Amino acid sequence: MRPRLALEAVTKRYGSFAANDSVSLTVAPGEIHAVLGENGAGKSTLMKIIYGAIRADAGEIFWEGREVSIASPSAARDLGIGMVYQHFSLFETVSVVDNIALVNKDRFDRVRLAARITQLSERYGLPVDPHRLVHHLSVGERQRVEILRCLLQSPKLLILDEPTSVLTPPAVARLFEVLRALAAEGCSILYISHKLEEIRQLCDTATILRGGKVVGSVRPAQVSIAELAGLMVGSAIAPVTRPRAVQGAPRLSVSNLSVQPADPFGTALQDVALAVHAGEVVGIAGVSGNGQAELLNALSGERITAADRIRLDGVSVGHLGAGVRRQRGLAYVPEERLGRGAVPGMSLAENALLTGHRGGLVRRGFIGTGPIEAFAHRIIQRFGVKCSGTNAVAASLSGGNLQKFIVGREYSLAPSVLIVSQPTWGVDVAAAAFLRQSLIDLSRQGAAVLVISEELEELLEICDRIAVLFRGRLSQALPREAISIDQLGVLMTGRDLQPSAA
Amino acid sequence: MNRLYLERRAVPSRLMGVGAPVLALAAMILCAIPMLRLEGLEPLATLRVFFLQPLSTGNGISEWLLKANPLILIGLGLAVGYRANVWNIGAEGMYTVGAICAGWVALRFADGTHHWLLPAMMLAGVLGGMAWAAIPAFLKTRLNTSEILVSLMLTYVAQLLLAWLVNGPMQDPGGLNYPQTALFSESATFSPLVAGMRLNASIFITLGVVVLTWLLLDRSFLGFQLKVSGQAPAAARYAGFAQARLIWISLLISGATAGLAGMFEAAGPLGQLSPVISPGYGFAAIIVAFIGRLRPVGVVFGGLLLSLLYLGGEAAQMTLNVPAALSRCFQGLLLFCLLAADVLVDYRVRVMP
Amino acid sequence: MSLLLPLLNGTLVAATPLIFAAIGELIVERSGVMNLGIEGMMLIGAATAFGVALGGHPAFVAVIVAMLAATLAASLFAILALGFAVNQYAAGLALTILGSGISAVIGRRFGASSVTSIPKVLFGLDPLVYMALALAALVWWFLNRTRAGLVLRAVGEAPHSARAIGYPVIRIRYLAIVFGGAMAGLAGAYLSLVYTPLWVDDMSAGRGWIAQALVVFATWRPGRVVLGAWLFGGVTVAQLFAQTFGLHVPTQFMSALPYVATILVLVAISRNPQTLRLNTPLSLAQPFRPDR
């Protein structure tokens, strides 16, 4: 049988760096094919080439046996290729119908299109209201719209880029049902992910990419997770060690925190309570959009609340701004790096000053260039940040290295409380392991560490206690030993929620 | 055909940092030549009148520095604001109000000799400019209104205010009903540094402001906060830098320097107030700030360059019978070329294989 | 009320150049670009139209040439804002300064000559008044009922997503800028041919900036642009009628009314950050650098 899609020796270079190096793979009709690799392995680049967003430098692409050149996304759509993006490409101020109309070539007729959408959504079990504006939709609903957008073109190949990173475990199961139904009808599926367990559950074949090259092609069901991980990473990464936590005094206490969102489409926090003690790492699980942003803003001081709602080392700080809280020993690593955690156009030395201005870097209003350089240099050394020096512009660093710098900066301030949001999102495996270990080490030195993350595996690896944030309510923080991934999944859908207690 | 694209540099190019304005000037001259031809003007002769003729006499040099004075002063204040992403377009209005306040003080104490009069006028100029800048500052920080349009609208209001004052309350009673104030007394005017030329001591004060601006932007923590707030407002909030305070400081500084410049002009070459007290210094200073790449030393060079363009315009009006507004064409062209050349500081041109 | 008709007439005429310029800029800003050079383009349009009309050509030729000239100027802005992705505020200001200089240089020949105005057709108003209203309606239809309008709005909200789907963001923005230029040129031509058929230096007197404010006030909606333009037209005309009502207000105060009104109107619409955030094209004035 002719393969639906065949790539032969596809290569894409950026300067001297080969994002894809002579990649070959084949996808049969009706096959669910995983493309597996760690962050930075070249998966997204490869998908962009298949979808026509960028051009390969070398190699051939065959579609149903014929050689083709995919010049643009609309050309890809004409062939029958659909793409569901990791970070959705939907337009928020526009309705579902209009979003789908943007990729549809038929005559612009909203009524007819809305009817077709409803029909398809019922057929595949992806309920959605065509006339709602996208910014009112939850993350799960938005993904349904992305998928429906593709399905309306009757695709022969559907590409999904990390689709489950924003889904709760039950939603993942529903997605898999839809995908299996599509495959049974003959649609091929390219499934990009780094989640080994899911790939074993869902996919027929898996191609593993490492450093831009194909290092293996296997049937996931016949291979163990450890083997897959080994192929993905290449060498053994030392697992994170988590010595037993000795809980000290509570360093960060939150009680009765209720906050109305500043953003009209945000989530209100309701009666959140939490305590993080010296010597422990507490994690908050939950899919983005459940109040994480509001909680982080309230904790960091970018949003002021009543004084006694938030206490640092026993002192009420809820009414104090971010600058003052930092002086009291709070450190924070936000999930947006460029533009928030670091200023893209400024050097690493200047970025070190961004939050490091305590401790002798500023004297009587004037900046001390020497001490700043030394501080930045220490961060770079200690955290192994690959860069051209302290004068390198933050925007020139890779995602992983920038995150190492930012975490390193906050770590080096010897904070009493460190809050981190999505610590290893987009970071390569080696750096991710290093960062996770650093967080544990910091807590064992006496700090209180709070981690907010969408990756359940990460939280289970590094946290001593885990709570779940759902629709603005925080569950009790349960000890790691007493909780499983399935239980977390249940909590993430809002069921079995207990009233919060510190 | 090869396609060109821009690739970000790891470290901004220092060579281009200095070279971009020079490149821009050269590009501007190249673009100006066909435009001049189109208007029936001989390019080389016009350019000579513009750039070389004004500097050919001692008096010419004095005028050059005299006109550069307000341009540099206003440009410094604007540069601080632009670094903080606060877009004050209304420096012309703050200049006007500064001149009005200084003029009021001058006329109030017109009798007798007072050594404190000039400093008092300077204070009045600064406060007047700051008061006019406080309006967009308040509206932006409290009511979320764009400072671009507010400051600009206030420019027109300030000019109308001046017109009303010199036609009415501040009009010279013995002046045959011309719309102008009485001439300021001797203690209310700057005396020339050299007899016969108009350049006065206010230029040294401007140099002092240059040094202060450098200290602020390059060496102080407040300057760092302004720069962060300008480049990445989310990072400024993250770091705990109070944005409202920074916006106020930016606008007040640019209002202060513009107001002071207004006083320098009123108490210097003008010697009185009339409906037109500026050939558009407030707007030209915007270009000065950009040519100077928002740095104090650069602003000095930018001010000297634009001052030359102004003088060139006046010379062209006398010699070639072309409106002085021709210099505005050069100013606009120069800013265009500078913006294009500036890209090469942060990016390099690459060819797509 | 023998005054009502001339007042209404005056308001509509005063509103017309504002409608043209503001509608043009509305399209530009919906695509995510802010062009502060409206004033400069209007002046170029005014000078060009006056010059062509003075040369004996019919009015509609003068208008078309004016629109072409302003479009050329807008292209210069587009090259910088789109091609080089420079700071859009600075590029727009450069255009305004250049435009004001060019118009003054062109205008030096005009002296005190006047041109024959465009003849009036219906209710004592020239055809351009009606064209302006038709244009607003057309743009409303374009934005809300066509796919092209939808694409434009998408580009303005999230250019990277639009590009990911495959839309040529740069080309779409260029077309929007060119349209904005043509409209500003048309507005300028109206000023010099109809509004004041004499040449005065800097005759737009800040109308380009008022048009800019109108776009914000109208929260980027064509219908509201017309309402706002009528409001400003009325305020502008009010000063002419002040004396008739026996008001002894200094002329400068009346002249300042439009500018003060602009500030008040901006404050009113900007007060609630939610309203502004919901309606502003999300990517407005941010340079767009596509990844390869």
C-alpha cells in the first residue's frame, strides 16, 4: 500500500545549526504515528515544513506516492493536511465560525458554515457553540475548535503538536477516542509529543528525533518506557534526588485569598489558603486558566490585596508591592521569560540587576558596574548558562539557557521564599533536570519553594506536597506519598474537592 | 533572486551605533538631490547654502550654537522620556508655556535692576513646562489616556493661549497695538557672550543639563528603571518598579527642559513674547533625540545638525527664494533615513540561500 | 430657526475631511499599524490638489492626483514600518514633518490665488460629503460581512497566528497603509478645494491628529467615527456662530475648543481600561518580525 506521506532526507539549517538533519519517515493511511523527542530535537521545525510554514533546504516530500513541494499552509490544506497547533492559532475577539471561515475556501456564508460545524462536532463528540467568541472558551474547548477547523477540510493527514499539555487526564482520554475514530476512517495522524506513556497508549509507530536526526523508528507497544526515554535522550540523565523534607516554620502563608481578575477573561480566586514551610517544595497542579495568573500576581505583589491575606515569615505583606516583597526575601520566576523575567534587549549583567538590586549593587542611587558584572558572572558559572558573556543580550540565549539564568538569578539572591511558574516549559531535558534539582536543593537549604506547573510528572518528581487549582479554588495540599496521578486528574476536573486548609 | 532578511545580533553593534547617524545623513543628502531637482532647484548649490554657508562667518557660528541650544535642551528631556516609552510629542507646548511663565515674571518685575530676576525666570520656565507636562502625566497614569494625542492637542492650546495673552493681558501698552509684549528689561535678558553676536551664557547651563542627563541615564538606578519600563513594561512590573511614578518623572523632566528652553529663547534672542516664538523647536527636538540615539552626547550632535538645517533654511530663503520650510523636508527625510539605518545596530543583513 | 440649516451644513462639511482621514486610519490600525503621519499626508494631498486645480484641471483630476501623492508618501512610511520594522511612532512623525515641509515648498507658488470649488449638488452640499458617509458604510460592510475584512481583523489581532495559517501579513498591512494614505490625501484635497479654497500654510491645523483621536474615540468602529466627526464638525463650526449669539469670548478660546474637546473625548473613552483592551487591535503599533 502506498504511504500517505513519505519524507526523504529532509534537512533544514539555521546558520550552522541543523534543526532537521536528513530526516526520513513514512506514514501509512490510517496510521497514528508519533514523532518523539525532547525539547529542541527538531519536532516543531519538521511539522512546520510538512505544513508549509517554512521550506526545507534539502530532501523530498512524497504525498500519496507523488513528489510535492508544499509552498504554503494553504497549499498543505489543499493537499489534505491539517495542523492543530500547540499554542493555538485562534483569534480571540472573533467567533468560532469566523475562526473556521478564515481557513475555509468556500464562499463566505456564516449560516451554512455554522450548520456544518455543529454537524461535525456532534459526529465526533467535540461539542462547541459556533457563535461564541473564542475568548470565552476554555482551553479544552479551544482545542476542540482547532481540531474541528481541520476536520472541516476532510483531512487525510492530521498533525497534532503536543495536544495534551493543556488537558486534564479525562480530557486526554476523550481526545484519544476522537483520534482513534479518525484513524479508523483512514485519516493518518502525526502525533508530536514527549509524553512516553501517552504514546504507548495511542500510537502505532514512533519515530524518535534527537538533535535534529532520526535515531530510531519503533512500535511503541513493543518497547518499554525506559527504552523510549533512552532513545530520546541518548545518555542517561541522573534522576532527581529528593531527600526527605524536614518541615520548618511556615515561610509563606496564604489565607482567605479571594481576588477578582483584572483581565475580563480571567478567573476569580475564591478563598485560597496555603502554607509553604521552610525546607519543603509545594506544587500547585492545574491546567492554565484556572486562576494561576491571578494567584501568581497576588503572591508576587503585582496585585495588591488585603494585608493579612499573604504573610512572609509571619509578617503581613498583602498590601505591599512587588519591590518591597523582594526586599523581604521573596523571589519569583515567571512563566514568561523574555519580556517579563528578563528584558530581551538588555545584557545579562543588566538583567541581573533587574531583581538583584539588593545587596550592594546599587549605592545611593547609583549603579555599581563592577559588582553587577561579578554577580552576573557568578550566576552564569554556577548554573552553566551557555552564552557569549555577561554582555550578551538576553534575546540571544536559547530558551533553556535563559531560564537557567533567570532561575539562577533568583536562586542566587538567597531568598526565603521562591515561587516558580512552569519551570521547565520548553527547556531541554538536561537543563530541566538541573533546574528541578536546584529547586529541591534550595528548599533543603531552608527556603520555602512553591512550584506551579502543568506537568504532573514534574510535580510528582520534585514536590513534597501537591495541591490542585481548579476554577479559582485550591484544594488541600496532600503529601506526595499519599497521591497518585489519577487522583490528581480527578481533582483537576473539580470533583472531590475538599475545602482548603493550610 | 536572493532574498535578504534581518538576523538579530547577539550584541548590538557599537560601530553602527556611531555610524548609523552618519550613514543616515549621507542617505538623506542622496535622496534630497532628486527631490530638489524636481522642485527646480540646483541640488549642489542648494546643499552648499544649507550646510556650508551658515558656518562661514563668526556670527554664523554664534547663531548655529544659539539655535542648537534649545534643540539640545528639549532633546535631552525627550530622550529620557522616549527611553521610558513615554511619547511626549507636545514639547512645543511645554516650551511655549515655559516662555509665558518666564515672560510674566520678567514683566512683573520690569522696573529696576534685580540680580535674582534671571534665575527666577528660569525657575518660572521650568515650573511652567512641568505644569503643562503634568496634564498628560495625570491623564495617562490615572485615566489611561494616550500621552501622544493629549500632549499634541495641548500644543495647539498653548499656542492659542500665547496668542490671546500677547493680544490682551500681556500686550505692550505703549506698543501701538501690535500683538507682542513690552521688551524685557536688562536684568531680564541674557547678555551676549561676545558683543555683536547673540550667543549667551545659557548654553553653559545646557551643557550642565547634558552631564546631568548622562548621569541619570547611564549611571543611576532611576535611569535603569526608566529604561526597563520603556523596553519591557511587564518586566518593570515584575521587578516592582512603580510605573506611574516613572511616567510622571519622564513627563516632568521633558516638561522642565522644554520650559527652560522656552525661557532661554524668550530671555535671549527674542527679548519679548509674540505669537510666534519658535520655528518648531519642540518638533525638531524629537528628531534631535532620535538622531542622538536617545543618548546625551548624541543629542548634542543631533542638536548641532538640526540647528544647521534651520540656519540653512533661513539662508535658502534669503538667497534662493525658497521657503524656510524646506528645512522641514530635510528634517523629515533625515529621520526616515535614520530609522532605516538604525536597524543595522541590532540586526545584520543576511542573504537567504 | 434660520441658523439651524447653515449650522447643520457647516457641521457636515467640517466633518467630511475628518471622516475620510479617520476611516482611512481605522483600516490601518485594524491591521495592527499606527500611522501618526496623517497630518503630513493630508497636507501633501491639500497642496497637490490645489496645485493641480490651479493649473486649470477639473476638480476630480485634482482629487485623484492628491490621493496618489499621499499614497506615495504612505508607501514611504510602509517601507520603514513593515520592511524595516522600525518604531512606528517615529516613522509616522517623520512622515508628518516631511509632509508639512513638502506642502509648504509646493505651496510657495500659490500666493493668494483661489480655485473654483467643487459644485454643490444636494441640499447645498458637494458630492464628497455624501461620499464620505457612503465610505463609512462601505467600510462597515467590509469589516463585518466579508472574509477580507475578517482577515484584516485577524491580522491586527494576532499577526503571527495569521501568518501561521498562511496569510501574507506584510502585504495585507501594506494595502491597508496605502488605503489610509489615499483617504488622507482625499481629506486634504477636500480641505484645499472645498473647505477653504485658498492656500494657507499648514491648513490642516491639526485635523490629522483629531482624526487619529477619533479612531480611538470610535473604538475602531466606522459608525462611531461618523458620529465623532459630526461632534467635532459641530464644535469647529460653533466658533463661527459664537459672535452671532452675542457671546463675547476671545477668538482664541473658541479656536481652542476642538483641541480641548479632543482631550476630553479621549479621556472619556480611555477611562475604563477594560473597554479599551477589548476593542483595541491587539498588535497595534508593535513591529512584526516574522520567523523564517
